[in-house]
Amino acid sequence: MSDSHIDGAIRSRLYHEHLILGAEFGDNGHVLRYHSQESEHASNAWHEGAVLAEVTGHYLLLASGDASPQFAEAACAGKKLAVGACAFEGVLTGDGSLVSIPLLARTGDHEYLFFDRSPRIDVLDAWLSFLSGIEQNGVSPFAGVHCEEVADTHVAFLLWGKRSTELLSDYLHDGEHLPRKGEVRACMLDEIPCIVMRPEMARHDAYLLLVPPHKSVILWRSMLSFTYATPVGNKTVNEMLDQGTTWWKLVSQDGAIRVSKDALESMHLVRAQPDYVGARGLEGATERGV
């Protein structure tokens, strides 16, 4: 990302849309907010309507190939996903330290998407890159996995609030359905092919939409034509994540993060079977009282 907020913002297909809305940009080019009272207005919209944000500066990794299920299930400590499922999952280093908590979606038998927009995306990227190429006794357990960063192939929208399902349903044709909670699905939203993830979230329904870049302006304008849809910036999204999740504060910090196994289990970020990277270290840290 460019150090210039103008250069950084221009990378978004929605740059001029943000300008029209009076956006305030940060040094990294991300939209911070649209007006000074945004947080207060967004809270009302969240509980009564829906908020819409372009998610920028995010990490989107496509892991594919024969070894992708083994790779995803080793890298991510949460539930093992069936095709069409998605969940926030803890990623740990070998000693049980928390790397990050990406949204993992299984989009095919041998295809997964890792999505993260926390401040720890560089740490996550480095760790997954290392893990995918690891060797043990001359054997590469994930040699059949291909990992590609694909954030530039889609524009990411977050739609979240009491009426978000109502809003998205307006774009569906007869016989089409939105994903249920904990699912990912390819949906045609008014003839626009999108990948729609609906993670389990506290409070209101939330949808992460991956939109073709050349259709992003059309869909953005269309969604904001709903009187109960309110645009918000990244600062407000962070505040909402802090209220709507139990773990956002964890991944909002720098440096090593140590969290007990019990705490991670209570947040549904690790599974009972200790067959993921970091399980042994996490157990050992718990025994030592870390």
C-alpha cells in the first residue's frame, strides 16, 4: 500500500464514491469515516437498518490443490469445514501463540479462502507462507497446496445490521437463496456474480461480499439507494467488531499474543481434537499457567 493516502485511495474502484460522500482518508488510503458523528449514526443504523463498508487493506488467500484440506485443517484450529461452510478460526504458531483470527471459507472440495482485515495480516501471511512450505524429515506435507494472494481480484463489502438480510434478499431472483449463518455461497445479486459469506456473528446478521471490481460501483450505489443503508468507514467497522465479537481486541494488538486454551475454546476458535498446529504448545502453556 502506498504511503500517500491519495495513491492508496485511488487503488479502490470506489475512490470517487467515497469522495462524493465526504470521506476522511487515513495515511494508508483507507476510509476512516464519512463525518464526525458517524459512530453515533452507525450504531442506530446497525440496530435499525444496515451499515455498508468497503473493506480495504485486507488479506485474501486462496489455497487450492489436493493438499488444501490438510493444510487448512492444520493451519486453522477451529472446526473442520464442510464444502460451503465458513467460520472465524484461530491460527497458532507451534508454541501456541495466536497469529490471527481469519474468516476461513471452504469454497470447494480442494479450495479454501482465508480472509483477514485485522492489523495482523502481515504476520498471518508470513506464517501461512512458512507453513505451506514446511518440511519434516525430507517430506513436505503440504506439497500439493497452491497458495495465492487474491485480494485484488474482488472488492470486499461488509453489510451488517438488523435489515441486512432483507436488503440482500431484494437482489435475488426466484429460487435463489442467501447463505445461512456459517455458510458461503456464490450468489447472483441482480446479475452480478458475488461470493457471499455469512459468518456466525453476535447481534445482527453480517455478510461479507466479494464483488467483481468492474461491478463494484454499480452495486455500491444500488445498496446505498436503500434508505436504511448507511455507509461507514474503517474506524466505525473496528468499533462494531469490538462490540459484535469476543475476540477483536486480541487481534488489534502488535507482538506475540498468548491466550489460554480455555479462553480460545469459549470463543469457539479452537476445536477439541488437538490435531492442528500449535495444539501441543497451547496445552503446554495452559499447564504452565500461561
